[in-house]
Amino acid sequence: MISRVYISHDEHDEELAQEISRALWRVGLESYAAMYKLSPGISRAERVSFGIRNSECLVALLTKESSASATVCQEIGLARGIDLLVIPLLEENAKLPFLIEHSKPIPYSRSEFGDAIGKLIRTLRDLSCLDWLKVTCPNCGEEMTQYLTPQEDVDEALQKGTCLETICSYCQNNVSLDPRTFEPLLNEVAR
């Protein structure tokens, strides 16, 4: 069962890694990343080692630049060395690093990154039991927890190009969710 995911990424891709982390949080998964900020008392190498060893899966965020990054390749190497599942997200025109060149990546372009996150969540959902969805209401700011929408309903919304709908249990306003990332959509909120 997957409950913790390590996100391997280059320091220039911190924003994309945080976007993945927020989406994983919404479906009840904890995520670790190197977080290129300094932390007193613990080195980045120790944070990386701890994060990878305490995860059940590594998501490799591979851009054109990070595919050749020594740090990303070392993180993938550590994950492969301890038989951790590695799921690559591969930007168009980027190449898979040697240790995972046999893998089937989730391809993406920057303009459609949400689609890749949706495929990642679908993959993790197929491998694990994801039951809960955490949503922060864009109206009142309260965090609510509810059952995760069945995958069939997610697939139907994606096929129709519609949003998932829910109601805030605090303010009782309608909330529309992106069916790929489960992110509340501000412009879709109805009062």
C-alpha cells in the first residue's frame, strides 16, 4: 500500500514538485521532497535519504534539464537500490535516465501538467487504496474531508470535459473540482 511518495526533482522544478505534492495531499498521500531550503541541523543529503527510505514510491519529475541532473539520478539510484517503485513523469523531449530507461513514463508538456498529475493519481489509485479526499473550500477556507470520488465518475467528468461537484460541509456552497487534480476551481464556485 502506498501512503508516502518521494518526489525527485531538480531545484529549478520546485514549483512543479509542489504542485504534485499539493495534489497528492488532496487524495490523502504524504509526500517528501528534498526542499532546496536550508534546514538547521540536518543536511539536504540526510533529508533525501530519509525521505526516500521512508516512502513506498518515488516519483521522478524529469524535465529536459533534470534528466541529466546528478542529484536526480542519484535519488533514482538510491530508490532502485532499495527496490522502491519509481514512476517517471517525463517532459516532452526529455530522456529517461539510464536506471529507469526501461520504465513506461507518464509524458507531459508544461502547458498540460495537470493531465500528468491526473495520470499519476490514477496510477497510484490503481496500486493502492485511496479513500479520502481533502478539499479546502475556496469560499470559507475550511478544510473538509470526504470520500474520494469513484474513478468511474472521474473518468466520466474527464471524458465530458466537466468538473466534479461537491458541497462544502461548513458554508454549504457548491465547490467545483478539477477532475485531474481535485483542486477547487475558484471561477467555478457557485453561491
